[in-house]
Amino acid sequence: MLDSFILLAAATAETAAEPGFFDKIGLGGFGLDGKLILAQMVNFVVVAFLLWRFAFKPVMATLDERQNKIAEGLQFAEEAKAQLAETEKRQAEVLREANTKAQEILHEARDKARELEDRLKAETSTQIEEMRKRAEESNELERQKMLTEVRQEIARLVVMTSGKVLQRELGDEEKARLDKAAAAEISQLN
Amino acid sequence: MAATQDTKLAKRLARLVVEAGESGVAELKPALEKLLAGRSAADRKAFLKAFLKAATREVQKDTLVIESAQTLSDEVVASLVADFSKGRARPLQVVRKSNPALIAGVRVQLGDTVYDASVASNLQSLAARIR
């Protein structure tokens, strides 16, 4: 656009510089000076070029750079937001998985605890039953032992008492009769 | 081995002497001197010990020990002696013993065999059955 503007200004200046131009086109009565106008036009072009080259262009470049930076910042912000959302999503998923895992572990631990409790109860019950049986057997043995001792003692007392009674109460005749019966018994055995 | 043979010899000698009676005793001394000649003192002692043991057993075989709480009548003793003498070549030697612990009844021993028909024995049997 600037280049076409400069070419137009140059063409106009060349045309305006020709003598009696304004007179030819019927504008000589307004007091216009073709050279002055040409000079002003050249000045304008030079000033416009300088402004364009050293002011407008750097400002535009700075604006473009800033705009790019803002765009990058916005893009970064969008990406960060997306990453954050992704991270939050992953975190939620991890938390959900962890929760599920924790629930499974808890269930498993409860099952194992229940199983252990049942086993311990069964073992304890078995041990108690065995102890009861052993105690009963021990009591029975003790009872049998006592009965045997009582029987032996009774037998000893019976023999001792009977012997003493017989020795005291048996008369000579009865003893003689018993001697004879014993001799007959021995003779039969022989 | 030699000890076993000596024991057998002592038993045979004891049996012969007891069976021969008084004549056997008379012939015992020369027989023993002949058997023990040339032996050591320890061998002699061992042989005589075995002979004494065998002779005691042989004598016991012919000895009828009759125990009773009170004195038995001659009739009862004769009956026992007659019963135990049946089938024997030599007469039995009878030994009477008094044993009040028997209470009543009779206990007879011939050799290693004991026949007990005493009241004390019956009471002991009763006690054993109660136990």
C-alpha cells in the first residue's frame, strides 16, 4: 500500500511540476503554486516514510510480539487448564481405584479375621473337649484305683477279722473235723 | 562247660546216695575222694556245694512235711502218708510241723509241691477273689 502511495505521489509531482498545468486545467485563478505543492507532497512522502519505518513498524512489531505472547500465554493457560483437568481426572480415578482396592482389602481382612475367629473357636472347642475327656478319664482311673484300694483293704480286713474270729471261736472238735476234711481233700488232689 | 558237667555229676551222685540209703552214705566218702582227687580247692568247694544242694533236693523229694494248726491224729497222718506213698519205691520220711497261722486244716509239702487245704489258705483265696 505504501509503495503504490509513493508512486502516485511521484506521478502527481511530475505532472504538477510542468509550467501552466493549473492554467491548462482551469485552476490558475486560485493562486496555486505547482512547485510548492510538489515540494509539500515530497515532504509528506518523506515524513510518512520515516514515520512508517522508524515509528509505526517497531510499534506494530512490538504489538505483534505482545499479541503473540498473549496468545501463547492463553494457549499455555488452556493447556495448563487441560492438564489440570486431566490430572484431576487421573487423581479422581486413582482415588477411586485406591478406594476400591481399600474396600477389597478391608473385605478380605474381614473375611480372614472371620475365618481365623472360626478356626480358633473350633480349635478351642476341640481342646476343651479333649481336656474334658482327659479329666473324665483321669477321674475314672482315680475312681477305679480308689475302688481297688477299698476292695483290697476290705479283703484284708475280712481275712484278718475272719482269721481272728475263727481262731477264737473254733473248738478242738471243729478243728479236728476241718483237719480231717483237709487231709481228705489233699488225698484227692494227690 | 566243666561246671555244668560237675553239676550233673553231683546230681547223679546225690540221687544214687539217697536211693542207696545208709549203704550209699557209707560208700560216699571214698567216692568223693576219688572224684575230687587232683582238683583245686575252689573246684572241690564248688562240687561239694552242688552235691549238697542236689542231695537236699533228693532228700526233700522223699520227705513229707505235714503242717497243721493243732496236733493231727495218727489216723489222719497215716492216711496222708499212705496216699502219698502210693507208687513210690522208697518209704517217705514224715516231718510234722505246728503252724497256728493256718487256723485249721492241713498243708502238705513233698519236694517242690505244696498242697494247702488250710483255713488260712481258703481265706486268702477268698480275699483274692474279692480284689
